[in-house]
Amino acid sequence: MAPIVLEKRDNLFEKAFYISVFLIMSMYTLRFSRISDYSWARFIFYGMRFVSYGLVALKFIYDLINKKYSIKELVCYSIIFIYFAFISYNSRTINYLIYYVYVIIGKDVKYTKIIKTAFFAIGISVAMVLLLYLFGFIKEAVAIQGDRVRHSLGFEYASYLSTYCFYGTLYYIYFRNKKINYIELAVLLIINSFVFYYTTTKSAFFCSVLAIIITLFVNNNIISIKNSKTYRYVLYAFSILLPIFMLVASIIYNKNNKILDRVNNILSGRLLLSQNGLIEFGVKPFGQFIEFSADLKDGYNVVDSSYIFYLLILGGVFFVLMICFFVYFSDLIAKKKDIYLFYVFIILLMHATFDPQIFQMSHSAFFYILSYKNEVIKYE
């Protein structure tokens, strides 16, 4: 086959992959809104999922036919696939297995374009939900927690919009990087402030503001890192210490300990919730099915911290592999000296102590690690 024809076909299937990512992330965003209240919505969601899976399957078949996977890769990916299938069976969710499949099939696509696709998927879907809410087609949920009145603005829960806004901010900062200007940063700050005013979700707002401030410093050369070892050791510290700290602190938490109680307050009660989850459900090596309840009347037992959430539902083995994954991802960032992904990743790890979306395909597109690895190889 002529190289030009092959290149055109490669580009065609690469675009199909971006469309697939756009559809699946848009579907999740819309599904987490009050659009789901309409009975017809599930047929649209099924259709979006079907088309997304179909496009990914076509790309996989095309890649197999054109021998883009070595035998060694196929064996390795298959073993990991079996592991994900097993923990998916135990936890009764296939979302993480699907994310893994997308990561494998997207190994030869451009990482920055995946991030840009994720931004537009979330941005367009959120704008659609807000418009439907403003024109009265969908309702909102209002939560009153003491003095706090939290509006969902068309989503199922108040925290959903703020979390999407947080991830959208990180996506935009990453793919715009040094080209981002003061006006764009100001717009990001205004949007995050508007969402915070109505949802009062502190963790997402403060992490977004931190990302905006650091971007200002980086683009004005106030923060500059040249040594790859600095990248590596700082990222190692966050990748290893944050999950372990969250686990240990949750186990030993006691409200009579002033330091731990202060940390628990800073984390909006995450240590206590995590401890309750560990006591109630325990930890299995390969995960378990847990039906969390967010209803205060029935007994609120939601575990929000990503680290404890995945430890409980996907198991102790996954917890260890998660830390190894973070360390490997840190190595790749250090090799490329990618200052923007450096602090974006740190902020993601910080936000993960509050919320469980870091490995959820509905929000996070930063972990297409094989795609990013190809960029690092080209850089070297």
C-alpha cells in the first residue's frame, strides 16, 4: 500500500478516535445532568455510546490489520485486560475496563488533541445543560447544608458542575500552555467564580484558582524548572505520599487528635468519611461491589477521596498499581520536562484527595499514557 494512502487512512481513523472520545465524554456529562429525568434521554445516551464504541472498535481492527501491535504488546495488553475485567466483575462496573481499552487503542494518536477533544466535549455539553436549565427545560437540585445553599444549575448534584469546570480549566491551560493570555486566564477565573458562587464547591474552585495562578507565574518566568530530576522527585513525592498519607490518616483518624481533626476539617470531612468506609466495607485485594448512599436520611456513606474510593471498590492490588502508574507517569513528564503537565498533574493529585474522578472517563482524559509516551519518545 502506498505510504500516502496509508497516511490518509491513519489520519481518518485517528479522527474517528477523537470523535469517539468526544461522544463518550459528552454522553457522560449529559447523563449526569437532569436531562436524564426524561425517558427518551437514555436512548440518546445509548446511541452515543454505541457510535463511540463502534468507532473505537473500527480503529482497533484497522490497527490489527496494519500490524500496529507487536505480539509482545498484544500479550501484555491482554493480561492487563484480564485483570481489569476481573476487578470490573467484582465491582460490577465496566467503566474502568472501557477507559483502559480506550488508552490502549489511542496509543498512536496525539495526546494534546485528546486533551483538546476532552475540553470541547465537556465545554459544549455543560453549555447545553446550562442553556436547557436557563430556559426551564430541566430542573435543578438545591441542597441546603447549614448556612450553605448549593445550586446544581441543571446537574444532578451541585458538585458536578464545579468538577467539570475544574477539569475544563486544566484541559484549557494544558493545550493552550504558553500561548494563553491574561484575558483567557481572567475568563477562566470569572467562570470558576460564577460556578463557585452557586455551587459553593470549595475544593474544585481553589484547585482551579491555583492552576490559574501557577500558569501566570510560569508564563512570566517566575516559576521555571530546568532540571529533570527536580520534576521527577517532586512528582514522586506527590504521587507516593498523597495516597499513602490519605490511607494512613484515614486509618488512625481520631477527632480528639487536634492535628488530624484540623486536617479532616480542611479536607471537608474526607478523613472521617474514608475511615467509615474502611470500617464498613473493608479492603479486598481485587475489589468489591459497594452501593454508596448520598441520602442523609438513609445514612450518608459516600467515600469522596479518590485514593480510598479506588482502594475500596477496585481493591488493594489496584491501589498499589495506581501508585506505580503515577510514578511512571511522573517519569514521562520529567523526561519531557513538561512544565504544564507537571503542575496540572500535581493539582490533579491534590484534588483527588477530595473527589473520586481522577480515573473516571467521564472527567479525566489526562491518563492516555501510551499516547503521551509517544510524545515523550519524539521529544527525546
